[in-house]
Amino acid sequence: MLELVNVAKSYQSPGGTEQVCVLKDITLKVKKGRSVAIVGPSGSGKSTLLNIIGALDEPTRGQVLFDGRDLTKLSDVELARIRNQEIGFVFQLHHLLPQCTVLENVLVPTLVDKNLVSKKEVQERAITLLNRLGLKDWLLHRPGELSAGQRQRVAVVRALINGPRLLLADEPTGSLDEDASQNIAELLVELNRTEAVTLIVVTHSAKLAEYMGRVLELSNGVLKDRAGPR
Ligand SMILES: Nc1ncnc2c1ncn2[C@@H]1O[C@H](COP(=O)(O)OP(=O)(O)OP(=O)(O)O)[C@@H](O)[C@H]1O
Ligand SMILES: [Mg+2]
């Protein structure tokens, strides 16, 4: 479902004219329904890579094939549709809207294309998912009233609300304590199985990485399997 072919990314060095090559030559195939962790030192380009996979950023060179479509060749309109409908994102900080309730926050991605499903249907899906993630009593509360772990679970529901085929998470447990981290890790794995959503997680946590079917290490611009693929 996802294939990266000779992907490279360079940035202009700060102030200079030099190019800094963050990703050198990334080739990767991820089949539908698999779970993958990307680990590596700080600054190795993990977020850059995840953003390229999620069409939030463009590679300098190479192809990103998502279900056979080359993301580097699609129009902005088509990319926006894919980001909204086919890919879910979870970040280290939840980015929930403080003035909106939990339920409203989760429904934000459904406001983009209101014609796709009925309001009632999508609301039911939101409530079902929130129930499943133990947030049933929090629907009408605001993010500020929730714990960090609960907020991150809301962010996971929001990422899943449009039924994406690919879920990308950048340090989803980075701001959580050990118990809450484990909870999110187990949740991601369960959703990977039950929702048949392909999962790519960037993490510093060796523990979270172990939950994934495959662990890849990014170092010096190159991506390598740490453990053999399952
Ligand atoms: N927009 C940008 N312009 C210039 N350089 C950038 C830009 N974004 C990232 N970089 C550089 O690319 C490198 C990789 O950054 P990236 O955020 O992908 O690393 P990371 O592996 O996610 O790090 P961390 O684990 O700390 O989150 C860093 O050296 C960073 O300074
Ligand atoms: Mg990062």
C-alpha cells in the first residue's frame, strides 16, 4: 500500500547556501495492515520522513507511492483529499481545539467534506470510537479538563474518524508517563488489527517500538531494518 523509492530530502543550511541532506536514499515497502516503528537519533529526519509519507512535505527526489499513486505528482486538491480521507495523523502534542468539546474535536476532520456521510452516521462512529477508548463520560468536556493520556486518545479518535487506511503517529507517547504510554501503545496495536489500518509510528521509546511488527532505524539519512521483517 505504501512504497518509497529512492526518496531524498535536502534543506538549505541555516544562513548558508549549502544543502543539508537529511534523507539520502530511502526505499521502503509497507504492506496493507502492517505496523512499523521508525526509530533513530534526534535530528535524524524521522519527522521529515513521516511528513513526506503523509504528503505534508515533498521529497527533493524520489517517489512516494500510496496505493499505486505517486504523491509527488498529484495536485494540491487531490493531496488535501488524501490527507483528509485516507491518512490519519497523531502528533506528540495533541493539537486539540481548547474551546471545543471532545466530541466536537473528533468531528473536525468530517467538516471538510460534509457530503460524504450523514452527520448522524459520523456522530455515531465518533461516539462508538470514544466509548471504545474509554472516553464515554468525557464527550462534552473540553480538552483542558482531561489528562494528557486522555487527550492523546481523543487525538487518536480524531485521526481515525474518517476511516483512514494509513495512520501516522509522530512520538504519540512523547509527552505521556509510562502507564499512559503503554495504554496508547496497546490501543494503536488494537486499532491496527481491528480497523485494518496500516500503522507507522515514529518514536524514541524502545517499548513502543516493540509493539510494532517491524522496527526500522533511520540513521545518517538511511533506513534499515533493525529486526527482520515479520
Ligand atoms: N523546514 C526545515 N528547514 C531546514 N531544516 C529542517 C527543516 N525541518 C527539519 N530540518 C532539519 O532536518 C533534520 C531532521 O529533522 P527532523 O525533525 O526530521 O528530525 P527527527 O528525527 O524527527 O528529530 P526528533 O527526534 O528530535 O524529533 C534536522 O537537522 C532539522 O534541523
Ligand atoms: Mg521528530
